[in-house]
Amino acid sequence: MQKLTNKEEEVMKVLWRLEKAFVKEVLSEFGEEKPHYNTLSTIIRNLEDKGYVAHEAFGNTHRYYPVISKESYRKRFISNTIEDYFNNSYKNLVSFFADEKKISVEELKEIIDLIEKKK
């Protein structure tokens, strides 16, 4: 499955939240920086071509819905990120966050507790 662009991810987040929507409904979910209707329509059709979205036809209009769950996408995205940037090592990932001071010792202990409880 092809990687999503930032704009495509943004649209997918809206579709996951709405579950089913027409282009105009997706458009209404954007804040001040709304894309043009035709641009958004093209993004959604690209998502369909990539296999992330499907549609139901209502005459000349289409209602779109995600065919990939947010959880499935998240797993694929995280796996690819860890493979591409952390030598496929979760230890390297956690180390990165510790070095960047994005995770505390207390949070690391909580993670260890969670892992031990799942054993």
C-alpha cells in the first residue's frame, strides 16, 4: 500500500472521524485553511486509487468511507517509521525519545509495568 502525503493523512483523519461523508462534508471539517473543493475531491479520489477509501454512488455524487481502519494505518505507519529511522529497533525509538527529553523516567516505568502485565 502506498504511503500517504500529509494532506491525504489529514483527509483520512476526517473520514475516520465521520465514517462516511460527501466531499462537501469533509470540506466543512477543515478550519480556516480549507482546500478548494476540486482539490479536496482529487485528494479523495487519489485515496480511493491507493486503496484507502471507497465510495457509494448516489446519482452523480459519491459518499466516501475509509476501507482501512485508523488502527491498521497507525500500525503500518509506526512499523515503517521504526524500520526507516530506527534500524527496526523499538529500543532505538525509546532511546530517541529519552534523549530528546520527550519521555520521563516515570513514563518509562509505566511502559515496563504494562509490558510485564502482558507477559
